[in-house]
Amino acid sequence: MRPIRLMIVDDSMVARAVLSRMIESDGGFEIAAVAGTAEDAIDALAHVRVDVVLLDLEMPGAGGLKMLPKILAAARGARVIVVSSLAEEGAEETVAALALGAADTLPKPGTGRFNGRFSDVLLSKLRALGHAEERPHQAQAPSRVATPLRAMSSDPLGVLAIGASTGGIHSLGSFFHALPAALGVPILVTQHLPAPFMETFARQLRTSARRPAAIAQEGMQLVPDQILIAPGDAHLTVESVCDRVQVHLTRQSAASGCLPSLDPMLASLGPVYGTSAVAVVLSGMGRDGTEGAARLVACGGAVIAQDEASSAVWGMPRAVAEAGLACAVLPPDKIARRVASRAGDMAWK
């Protein structure tokens, strides 16, 4: 298999050189181009094909964040990973980059600290993003799922739970853009993000989803058309107490190793909501959500997975689909329409 081809976009010559050495120490990668500004990157992408673009946000000119949509358009299917000091210190910029379509982010270490753990994490993220050519070129191309799809219950929708990781914030935006402004049911979201970013994420989701959105707290009651978001340091689950459904936060280790994890959230829905629960698993690496989806399906709930063509990383949704747990494998906008159909007339009031 050919090496994964990369472009590094950073105005620092030192950063470009150190990142290049780090990446080229692994034979699975090749630096195909470097650029000092976002504008130079767009010009270069007209002549060179790459699989992944490493993008700094703080640069001369318009900067990486403002030019991100144009870089994605010029990249012809390549994914963008933000490698910037703002990925640690500036949550607003980082979450905005993810919402605009960046697949992942990684804080840039200080000068002289480009080694050790950072290198391992970076190379792991690059491998997960992989070759751009391996993804279907047509957005509507069907995903390759060998197992049959499950039937979905026709019972009225009672709760919607959404889980996502790498590339998920952009997918969430597409999903909520296509979802009616009112469903009449509570919405739970578990997004893999560091805890300091969660308030910013909630703020942005409140705008893009056109609904109230808040970080879940212990004992909060589930309210129709309000989004509750798993905090960065706890799993979001639900429990029935005195005929009302409320939040229960847990911190025990999950099989996936993620905190927060989709597995506890999805597993908790089945005993409370049964056939009225619908879960959506969006873009992300790994298998988080598969165990929880199995427990939800066993209680009669339904799971919809994002398709390969629209996913930045088809890991979590693929695991759910290949386990035979999905009732549909679709892009985010079509998932939204399928969910709305379960809500019936309430979704259009």
C-alpha cells in the first residue's frame, strides 16, 4: 500500500521541519507539500493530491480558520487535522474548526517538546484518517455493510440519543440542519471532546441545532426539545425516578476506554424507553457505542449509523453496522429525515 500523503500548512519553518521529521520517521507517510500560509496551501492543492492536511490556525494572511472551507474544497476529499496551539488554549477556534469540517484537532507542543507522546498521538490520528482515495467519491454511494439491516419499530419516538467522535461535530451540524426545529422529545448528545471545550461546544450546538443545549448535571430532568450534553469527565445516562426520567452521571471505566462513552448512554436508554428510543452513531474512530447499541436493540430500540461516504472516520458507525445492530446506514441529513418520520406530526408543529 502506498504511503499516506500529507501537506503541512504552518508559517513556522521550525514547526514544519520538526513535524516533517517526526512524520517521515514512519515509512507509512510521505510529505507531499508544505505551505506557509493558507493561501499558499490552496494554490498548492491545485497541483498536488494529498490524503491529509495538517493545518495551523494562527498564520499570516486570512489564517487557517477563515480559509478552512476553501482548503477543504481545494483538497478534493483530503481530510484536515488542526495542529495548533489554539487547539488547547482557544476552545472557540477549535470547536469552530471542527464545525467547519476539520476531522480532528491536536494541540501543538511548545518549542523543543515535539517528541514522545505527541508523536505517537499524531501518527495514530493520521493512520485513522488514512487514504482519501479509499473513501467513496460519491456522497450518496452506499456503504459496504455485509450484514442485513434491522427493522425499525413504528412506535412514536420517545427519546433521541446521538454519539460522535472524530469528524462528529461537522456531522452533527449537518444532522441538525436537516432536523425539524421541534421533535417533541428530549435529545442526548455524547461527543468525544476534552472537558474544557464542552461549554463552547454547547454554545455552538445551541445555535446550530436551534434548541436549548446544556451540559448535563446529576438529577436534571429530561425535557422535550432540550439537548443535554455529556460532560467531558462523565458518562451521560438516564434513569427513571418517581415516574420521571432524569440524568445520572457515572464515571466507571467503559469498554471503549472513552470518557464520556456512548456505551453507558445507549445501554441506559433501553430499560427506560424501550421501543421508543432511537440512537444515532456518527463519525468517529474505534468501536465506542457498539456494546451500548447491542443492549438498546435488545430492548427494542433502534440504531441508525452514519454512512462511510459522509464520515471523516468510518469507525464507530461501521462497528455498529457490521455488528448487525443498525436499521439504516445513511448520511446525516437523511438520518435526520428518518428520525423526523418517527416523531410524526409533532416534528412539524
